[in-house]
Amino acid sequence: MTTRVVFFDASSDPQPWLAVLRRHLPAARVEVWVDGAEPADYAVAWAPPQALIDQQTRLKALFNVGAGVDRLVQLRLPGHLPVVRLDDAGMGVQMSEYVCHAVIRHFRAFAGYQAQAAEGVWLRRPALRRSDFTVGVMGLGVLGSQVTQALRQFDFPVHGWSRSARAVDGVRCFAGAAQLADFLAQCRALVCLLPLTADTRDILGHAVLSQLPGGAYLVNVARGEHVVDDDLLALLDAGQLAGATLDVFRTEPLPPQHAFWRHPKITVTPHISAQTLCEESMAQIAGKIQALERGETVAGRVDLQRGY
């Protein structure tokens, strides 16, 4: 029988994604999912409606078009249905360059120099000691681990924190609630790459952020729901935090009236730190479908209990 694949992503034109899937799965029938569609073997989706899950009862696997699966795990999913996320597919290098840019921009005071240039001011600022500028990465999955290695290339001391114990080359690793305070106390810059779960929602609030050294800098490239917006604003205004680069927000697009747009210590970007690349991601998913058809196991299987 012909393998049937349905695709759903209401946020983009499906045709380029279908074209790549069809090229890599020439013997399969690949179509856009619509309400009432015929049963399929596999679904490839970003933020699908509950109706897709309810109607597609014969799925062998559900593939998430992205690394974060928080939108998927909010659905009522059959316990037997494998959910598979992207491993990297070109997002790791994008995330690494974004984080490095944000950290270096703060470390080298480039925003201040840009402001000076606009006023015609020639003034050299004191250089910081790189060995004293520890960068902490929260979340040591595929993307987080890659980001730590990119930061190490610039000779920053890099620490990592995760829910369970991890070992990452050249990184001092902390794990669990018991070691969170020790981790935070040493981070001059904090990068959030955590998955969004019940345990990590609102984690970047006053209780956690106030444990950073005075003048620390925040970079959030995970999910907007990690940050308690009012707490971040209060800590910035009080001088406890020097600034923040934010790529993700509780409401997207970020509403025009939101204070983040106008705050002088916040840099806003429109969720572009690691965009899903069509060719790379669909080629990876197609390869995993072929592996499953051969009876093989695939990487990226999501633990629905943990939410990542």
C-alpha cells in the first residue's frame, strides 16, 4: 500500500513544504490535511487543531515542524502515538549565532557605542574581563548544548543548568532545583533554552532573576511564557538587571502597546532566533518516515509526560 502523509501548518504556504516532502518521499502520497481528510499513516504539522488528532486515528507517528513541542502536548494525544520533534535541521547554528551576537553585543557595549555614534561622541568604555563573565545556559538539549559550544569559542566561561544531570564538553553543569541557586549566582549573562512545561512556565520571574549577580543580562530564545513580564521590567528598572534580548513573547506578534517595545534596556526581535528551514526539516522528517517504515527507531521521540 502507498504510504500517505498529511501536512498542516496554518501559518505558512504549504506548497514549498509539500514539494520537498514529495521529492524525498517519491512513492508516498503527500497532501495538505483538511477537515474530513482520508486516514493517513503520518502527520507532519505545526500547531495542528484537535480535529486532526481526533480524525487521524491510524497515524503511525506525528511529526512536529519545530524543536519545541509545547503546542502539541496541550492537545489530547493518544498514548500510543509517537510524537517526534526536529533534532536540529539547521536551527542549531541559527540559535548559536543569535545567542552569541546578543551576549557579545552586551559584553562589548556595542549598543552604547551605537548610541554614542548617533550623538557624535568619541568615548572608549572600559573593557570587561572575559574570564569574569560567565554565561549560563538553561536547557541542555540539542540546541542548548550546541549554543554552549559556540559560546566557548569566544572564551567565555560557560555553565549549564538542566532538570536532570547532563555532561557537556567544557561546560560546568548543574542540575535540578537543589543546584539552581549556585548556578544563577555565577551567571553574568543568562540564556534560556528550556522547553516549556508546567515546571518551567514563569521560571524567569523575580525569585529566579533576582538571584543573578547585579547587572546581569538576560537572553530568552525559548518561549515567552518562561518570563514573568512585570517582574522583568521591575528588575530592569531597579538596576538589578542590565538589560535583556527577547525573541519570544507570551503574545505573538508582541502587541504594539507592550512595554517591551519602548524599554531602553530591552532588545526585541520577532521570533527569528532559529527559523524552521524547509529543505532541511522536511528532508529530516522524510528520512525518519522511511526509517519507521523499515521498522527502525528514530531520534527525537518526545516524552509526553515530561513535555519534551
